[in-house]
Amino acid sequence: MPGTTAKLAFVPIPAGEVQGADGSRAPVGPFLAATTEITWDMYDAFVFAMERAETEADPPDAFARPSKPYILMDRGFGHAGYPVISVSFRGATEFCRWLSARTGKHVRLPTEAEWAHAARGGSATEPDAAALEAGAWYQANSKTRGRASTKPVGKKAANGYGLHDVLGNAAEWTVGPDGKGVLRGGSFKDPADKVALAARLPDDPAFNATDPQVPKSVWWLADGMFAGLRVVCDP
């Protein structure tokens, strides 16, 4: 990751098909997917321009950087190695543009169909209780001092494609069919029955309802401590 010692690994996701709500099937893939969610140490490089010298300017029109956060956006859960949270859909999208500009790779958010295909890991069914416990952080098993919280990425079992934390920990931004943001997979705050391959939460102004700024931030979510991201890359 530019400006950091952190490394982001990708694995190939084979081509497949995803069934839509209307029963139709659409082809997806192949593509590359990050094995873990984006962590704070990775996202900090984007926010604080850690990858460039003080005299270096950003490439014109390549990407925009977030405003500096106005509260402790990791909510005290943990920072280095923990999934970035409280990030808006715009923040997630611009992070991808920044990483693309800095690496020369086409990094982006997955579509909902791509996320669903990758998250299944080759399985046709939702994980049972034992598999969920082994592979996901959710409300009942993520508590620290009685409070549900994020956990370092990659500590739970990976799915069949080698992806960690696709369910639980941070909910992951995807691009819906209409181009708008949709969070998938549930989060550390959700009960087990809401942490599922089918779980989806469209972007909502309520995620930032208590932001005291005028105008409200387009980058950070005062009430969206569950919102994070995983990136994919075109081969």
C-alpha cells in the first residue's frame, strides 16, 4: 500500500453466475478480490497523503481526499490492522480512485453481484451456525468489555476463495445495479441472523443523521460505524 508498510493481498475469483431477485442469472468475473477488508493503516495513507512528499501535489482530477475526521472514527475499537469503518460510499469510491492512480491498477468497489459471488466462496448455501462462528465477527462474539466492536482482519477462517471477514466485522460497500452504494454482509453490530450472504443495506442519510457539521460530511458517517470496504481489481 503506497506510503505504508501494509500489504494488501488479492486472490483470483473465477467466473460464475449470480441469481437475481427476479430469478434471472447473470454472469460475473473473473476478477481479483482483496483477501481482507481495507484497514485503518491503509486508509490513513489516503486521508493524510502519507504516500507523497510534502512538496508533491496530487495528480490533477485523479481523486479527491477526505476531510480530516472530526471525531475518533475508529470509535476506540482499534486502529492498525482493524477494518476501516465510518466511511461513506463516496469515501470508499475515492479511495479506490486514489489506489488506482498510485498503483496503475484498476482498483474499484465490487458490484453487488460480484460481492455475492466472491462471498459465497463456491458454496451454494448460507453458512450454518458453526461456519458462521468460525468465519465471522458479529454481535454475540465480538464483544470487548461488554461492547460489540471490530476485530483485526484476517483472524477468522477464510471462505472457499480465500477471503476473510466477508460476513461480519465491517459491512462492505458495493455498487448496486443503480450505481448507488449498498452495504453487504452484515457487521460486528448485528445479531447472527443478520450476518448473512443475503444481508444488504442501501445507503441512507440516516447513516450520518447526527453529524453536527454544516454541511454534513460527505466522507465520514457519524452513525455508520459499521460501514467499511473491500476492494477488487480487474485482471
